[in-house]
Amino acid sequence: MKSRSHHTARPDPGHLLPGDMLSLYHFLRLAREVDNAVLRLYKQGKIVGGAYTGRGNEATAVGSAYALEAHDYLLPMHRDLGAHFVRGQTVRNILLQQLGRAESLTRGRDGTGHYADPALRIYGNVSHLAAMIPVAAGIALGSRMKKEGAVTLTYIGDGGSNVGDFHEGLNMAAVMKLPLVLIIENNQFAYSTPIARQTAAEKLSDRAAGYGIPGVTIDGTDVIVVYDVCRAAVDRARRGDGPSLIESVTMRMDGHSASDDASYVPKALLAEWERRDPLVRFETHLIREGLLDESRKKEIEETIRTEIDEAVHAAEVSPHAKGTDAAKGVYAD
Ligand SMILES: Cc1ncc(C[n+]2csc(CCOP(=O)(O)OP(=O)(O)O)c2C)c(N)n1
Ligand SMILES: [Mg+2]
């Protein structure tokens, strides 16, 4: 099958090239703008069910997925839209999915990210928190048995990291030295529960010691840091040295979903994290380094706007799924 992936060989940690830097910027901005488009559609009453954004998490999703090769596996969570795009997913497919159309990857049976795209090796997400970790361990085991030389990357939220499946999946991966990388996206809240009421641990990465694997806590708003640390963990997994646990610290800048105004989040906390906005941070860095200027920025913005406008239009005129097809593919023939 022809791959739609944008992948080329990835540079070693500390060696991102100017072209990579602009690609990362493009994906960060694309994730942000598609989130905005989805929110607009939600407010227009065109989305059935919830709308979840990844605002604040873009650097974690983009930097981590950028560390993968085309034949690796990605099992993203609901804040990881940018990771889908890095692997080559189209805005059109994401919007068809959001609008629940017949031509979407789930043929209109789902309105969020619960899809699989085998051509891009994207599987997920599974909504039942942490249930994806044993699945990821299974994929890692299967790919090793097939000698694919592939790494499986998956994620879990701070809240989800307290569910039992986290332990079972990560323990099995550690003891079998499976090629798995697990990122805990610590965005300070699980719905309305702040991190201090979820765990007595100082750092979620400290748990790694209990599994006999490396664990590290990083600034999840810095896309270069995320890439470098993930790339090292991916390389380690590919060498056969087993899984790593990475706690990426960010802030959930919107409510849990579009129906949640996040009024329980202290305003000062949001203001503090606003100053560390991953997109603005990276943009400032690129301008300072002379890799981005106003005209280049406008060009990227224009490309993204056109791509999103076309995708929104294509999804809106695309037919709805037929009720009579609802059970298709549910049972084996
Ligand atoms: C096992 C399980 N329990 C409860 C839920 C409902 N639920 C969905 S998302 C969520 C909060 C998740 O918080 P976190 O893991 O921190 O991820 P975040 O949304 O903050 O990125 C909850 C409780 C679920 N999906 N699965
Ligand atoms: Mg959370």
C-alpha cells in the first residue's frame, strides 16, 4: 500500500536540521488551527458528541511522533492530534471523522479519534483509560516476533496513569524488554481533579524504577526537548534494550472537552502556562535563530488555512452514514 507518510530518516538527538525545525513548526500550528476549526464546528452545532482539544500539548504530541520512523506504530490519546499529522494523516480524514461522515475512517460510526489507519500504523485511541497500554505492549511483542525492527509509541494522561492496566501493560513490556515508549502526558488535571489529588508521588516518572526501566520528567512545552528525549528512548527500544517512561509536563489549556468551561482551574495557573505556550515558544525560538521570518510565517499560515478550509468544505458536503449500514463490519461474515 502506498504510504501517505511524510517520513524521512530522523536526525539524532541534538541534530535537528533547519528543514526539521520548519516541519515541527508547521505541525504545531496545524494541530492548533485544526483544533480551532473543530471548536468552531462544535459551536455551530455540527459535531455530534464531544470535541477535545490538545491546546498546550502540541509540542508533546508533535515532538514525540516526529521521533518515529514510518514503520513504527503510534497509539495516540485524545490530546495528540499533532501526532496524527506527523505520521501523514490528512486534515480531511480528521474532519470527516469529527463530522461522523460515511467516508470517514470509522465509516460514520464514531465522531472522535477512535479510528485505526493501518497504512499509517495509527491505532487508537481506546477511550477506556490505560486500556491501550496492554494493547501497545501486544503490538510491540507482535512486531518483534515479526522482526520488523519497529517501535511502538503510546501515551496516557496523568489521570489515566492511575488505572490498573497501566501497571499490567508496562510491567509486561519491561519484563519482556519490548520495544515500547510510554509517555505520561501530565497536564495537571484529569477532568476537574488536580494532580495533587490524584497521586502522592512527587514525579510520575519515579514509577519507572518499580518496573526496572528508565524514567524521566521533561518540559512538554519545548518541542526540541520532547523530540530529543523521545528519539533517545525510541533508539533504545529499537536496539532491544526495552521500554522507557517519559513524563511530559504541560497544561491542559482548555476544558476537558468543549462542554467544560474549566471554571475550576485557577486563572493564575492558566496565565502562568499561557506564557509557556508551546507554539509561541517555538515560533520565538525560530525567529531568534533566523529560521523563520514574517513572510515565511504568513506562507505557512496561508497553506494551513487553505488546507483546513478545503477539508472543512469537503467534510461538510460529504454524505452522512446510512443507518442501515450501522452493523456492517461489526460481525464476521
Ligand atoms: C477507565 C476509565 N475511567 C473513566 C473514564 C472517563 N474519562 C475520560 S477522560 C477522563 C479524564 C482523563 O484525564 P487524564 O488521564 O489526565 O487525561 P487528560 O484528559 O487530562 O489529557 C476520564 C475520567 C474513561 N474514559 N476510562
Ligand atoms: Mg490530565
